[in-house]
Amino acid sequence: MVLVETYRIVSYRFENGAYKLHRIRPNIEDWPTTLPLSLPAAFSVQILSGEVACVAKAESLDDIAGKVMMLHEFVHCHQARTCYHKLAESLEIVREGEAARNENWMLNFPFPYDHPSFVDSFYTYLESTPETLLEARRRVLQTLTPKDREYMVWQEWMEGFARHLENRIQQFLGLPLNLYAAKLPFNRVSFYASGAKTIGHLTALEPALETDLESLYHQMNQRW
């Protein structure tokens, strides 16, 4: 975990079940990692030897909403430490993005969000009931090319799982669920909503999937 303060960067490393102070960098301007526009975010951090870490502004700890968003990013850290890289190696979209040395390929992937066949079927998918959800999702995936299908499943697994746990926390705390991007116009963040919906359904049917991320991905990838 890395906290960005006004004049310094404070990093923590997870050891023996707890976060321990790792390093304090007093000059934020000399930090060798470009900060994303929005924080918190999870990405590889040089001062933690390239580990994927949750990077947040210190004020994120000031309120519940900020803490919940940090926990969303901690989910991505867990994915990176478990099966993310193993699964990513099998994906053509990941290999192409890395070969092009395009760090933002995942954010800028040319997905057909506004294609009529996708829009119609995806809207039906988001509005589906538990009884119709998997069939509605299958119809969406069948409208896509193999690469676009890879991308949708990958985003639903990665971001959908983080949104799923985020909303579990929101529900436990009695806070409104995060349903952002579950409506038109569709974009990459729409897969957070659809992924959370599908993962909630699959884990209700098979609770062990909630702690077996690799099996969860394969379940999502095979259901089309």
C-alpha cells in the first residue's frame, strides 16, 4: 500500500498478516512513477520492487467511501498475487498489448460499445433476472469477435469481482450499492456492473468460487 501525502510518499509492505512501514520518500516530485488521474488505484510500484499495490491519497482514509474504494483496489492486488499473471498469459489481447508496449491497452481497447447488436443484447443482460442471466450473457458474448469476447470476460472477471466485493462491503455497512455504469451509454466500466451481477449469481450457486478466483474465471469464460 502507498499513501500519497502533500509532500511525501509513504509505502507499506504486507508481511506476516499485517501492513508494515516500508519506506518514506520525502519528495513527491522525484517519485519515479506517474500517478494516474484518479486515486485510489492499483498498479505496479517501483519502490515496492514492482509489486502491484493500492496507491491512495492520504485523505482516502478520512471517510468510509474512501476506505471502501481502497478495498476495491486491494482486490486487484490480491488478483495480482494469485492467478492474474497465469491467466493473462493465455490471452491474445494481453500478449498483443504487451508486445506493443502499450501500458494503457486495457483502458483504450477498441471495444464495440456502441454497436447495435452489443447495445441491445447487453442492455437485456443488465436487466435480466437470475433465471435468465446466463442465457442473456451468452447472447452478448455470441455477438462479439474472439478478441472482444476475451476482453469482456477479462474485464468482468477482474473489475466485476472487485465491484462484487465492494458492494458486499457497502451492503454490510448499510450503504447504497455502487451501480455506476449500469446504464447507457456503455463503456469499459459497464463491465464492472455486469461482472458483479454475474459473479454474484455464480457465487450464490457455488460459494467456493468466491475464494477460488482461477476457477471463477474459467466458469465465466466457458459460459457462452
